[in-house]
Amino acid sequence: MNDIDTRLDAIRGTATPKAHNARTIAALTSNPGCTRRSVLDAAAVDKQALSEHIGYAAPFGMSGFAIARGNSFETHVKANGCAELLRLLREHLDLPLPEVSYDDLNSVAGRETLEARHLRTRQLLSRALRSGDDAGTLFDHPLLRLTIAGRPVYLEPDLVAFRLRGRFHVVEIKSFPVIDGRADASKVAAAATQSAVYVLALRELVAELGGDPGIVSHNVFLVCPENFANRPTAELVDVRKQVTVVRRQLTRLADIGGLVAELPAGLTLDLRPDERGVATRPVAELRTALDAIDARYAPECLDTCEMARYCRAGAAGRAAALGRPVQEDLGGVDSLRAAIGLADGSRAPGEHEFEAARLLQLAERLRREALGGAA
Ligand code: SF4
């Protein structure tokens, strides 16, 4: 354990490290410039427990209904030896074979430890890499691994379609619908980022096994229900951009030492749980510690980070709290009070604020005219 690990462990305190998954790793990319999130995630802090204790709990994660619907759809796609999936692969990837082999890595001879499943995944991929066989092979529940801030994290793609014309394709099964050929763009974007995490993990494994990581395709196979029925449809989604973004954020977490070095000595977010697991740390003390880590709140945080309500309260009155488009429009005027002052002329513009002041005054005049016209 090096100094950075010791420091991160001290920041987390007595709690066990919070495990990551592809969804949480994908969420890291939503606000890559936020030091607070980077430090909390590198230290594997349980952000949900932390936000609850300081009085800013946010409902987060998928609802029970959404999870049940997702499981039901996945079961349907994989039923009868993945019959529906094979139909889609034939249609979209010109799968030339009437049959493909299928390996379920969920259970290894009754042992289901993560290490055993990961080892089995390695063995099967290694064998496939050496075989040179061009046949399609489906791996169900493979267990991949990525290193996040120095810690190994296990990841489980829904399925990997393997070794078709010499390439691996990640298959991602999602339960949001494709209606008349269109799906919710934000959901597709989230699925693409999550798939990019799997692509990276699979490339890492192929490289460890001595193979060429480039054989893992950047085109992932996204399977969703079509219209309002349960019948699956699929699209190939290019995740090159998302792979780059995820990789950049993982590098930032790996280089967390520089950010941690800036923090006050002895800073800890330990909840100090008692013997029943109830947090005893004074809330004011914990908020002070948290405020010592720079945050960069944006409205998107509400969808992607458990700390969002706390950070939003901290950003009140700042242009950033209204989102990046507003922030950019205000051209460097960070405080909303200052923006209002520039707009109504009660505040003189600073050296770099003349253009922003001109636009704000124009907007204010138009607003007054519009309101006057309405009256
Ligand atoms: S909610 Fe807070 S900690 Fe999370 S990403 Fe946004 S600013 Fe950073």
C-alpha cells in the first residue's frame, strides 16, 4: 500500500470500500472535472450513506419495477439457448452459422466466487484466442475486471458475442423501448457509455492474455424491446467516443495523487458508525470536511451522482447551478447576483465583463418590453 492508498483509506474511514459496477463507472464520465466526485470515488466512499447522513438523501438508482422489467426482458432474449438473440445476430451481423456454441459462466462447478468466474472467463477467452476458429460463440455472464484508482473492480456484461469473423462484440440488453425505430437518446447514450466500460475491460483482458486489444469491436450490439411488445430488436452502436471519455476519466482517477495532495491533512469522511452500524459523526463536522473538496455542480448531477442535492445547495446563487449553457451565455460572470446587477445597471462591469453586461442589459430591455406589451 502506498501513501495515496493510505490517504484514500483515511478519507473513507472505517467503512468497507463501496463496490463499483459498469453503471457507476459510466457515471464517472458525466462530470469529469469534479474533484469532489473523483476523490469520493477513488476512496470508494459510500456516497448514498454519506448524503443520507448529512440530510441530503436523493432517491437514486433504478426502481424495483424497472429492475424487474429489465430482468424479465433479458430472460426472454436469452430463452431457448438465446434463440431471439441468434435471430438478431443473423439479421444484423450476417451470422453465417445455423448454430453457435454457448457458455454460461454464471456458475463454475458449484463455486460462484468472483475470482472463480473471472478465472473461467480468462480460460475460455484464452482458448478462443488461440483457436483461430471463426465460429460464433456466445459467452453468458462473463466476469471481466477493470482497475479503478488502483483497485480491481469486477464487471458483468449481459453477454459477449464472441469471435465472429475474428472480432468480439459486447452485447448489451436494455429494457427501454425502441418505438418506430427511435429510442430515448439519453438512454441510448447511457447504454453506450456503460458498454464502453465493458469494451475497455474486455480489451484489457485480451491484452493480458497476449492478444490484440483491437479485436474487441467498438461496435456494440444493443438489444431493446421493439415498440410496446416484448419482441427484441437490435442496433449496432459505435462507442469509440465513449471509450475515449471513460479511459480519460479512469486515467484521472489513477492520477488521483495530485488532487489528494491539495486536501487538508487529516481530512476524513468517516461516518463513525457505532456497533449497530448507525453513523455517529456530527453532521456539521462532516459537511465542513466535504466542503474542503472542490465541487463542480451542474444540473446533470441530479441524474448521475448521489451527492447532487448537497452540491446543488452549495452552488445556489452561482451560474453553474443553472447548467453549462447558462454559464457559457454569462461569459465568466459566476454569480447570479452579479449577473442581475449587470443587467439592471446597478453594478459596473469589471474589466472582462463589458460584453456580458451589454448582452444582459439587452436581454433585460427586451424582457421589460415584452412584459410591458403583455400588460
Ligand atoms: S453531485 Fe457534487 S460530487 Fe457529484 S459530480 Fe456533481 S458536483 Fe461532483
